[in-house]
Amino acid sequence: MKILLASVLITLTLAMLIISIDMIMGTKFSGIVTKELNPFRVMEPAENIIIFLFILYFFIKSVVYFFKKRKENTKSSP
């Protein structure tokens, strides 16, 4: 779960850095959003499926680990 949280925080921090630099340069907000989402628009459908599967695998692995750890903690406590 820590890895998931760290990954999300790093992603958000980098996105905010890019947005703030674009705002300093004077780009309109709609242009900033378009620029942020552009890499996903030019991807092939197969690439979109693969990136979705990687994210899904990472998320499921984290959730399973969380529940396994939670189950161990409930067994050990009286």
C-alpha cells in the first residue's frame, strides 16, 4: 500500500510541476490539459490495453497484500 501511495504522490507532484511551469509560460488552462493528456491520445489501442493491465495488476497485487496482511494481524491478536 505504501508503494501505491508513493507512486500516486510522485505522479501528482510531477503533474503539478508540469502544470505550474506551463502556467508560468502563459499557456491557457485548456491547452495545459490537452498537453497533459496528449500522450494517451496518440497511443495505439493495444498500448492502452497493456498500460491498463499493468495498472490493474499493480492495484490488485497491492489490495491482495493489504488483505493478507490484515488477515495475519487479526489471527495473531486474541
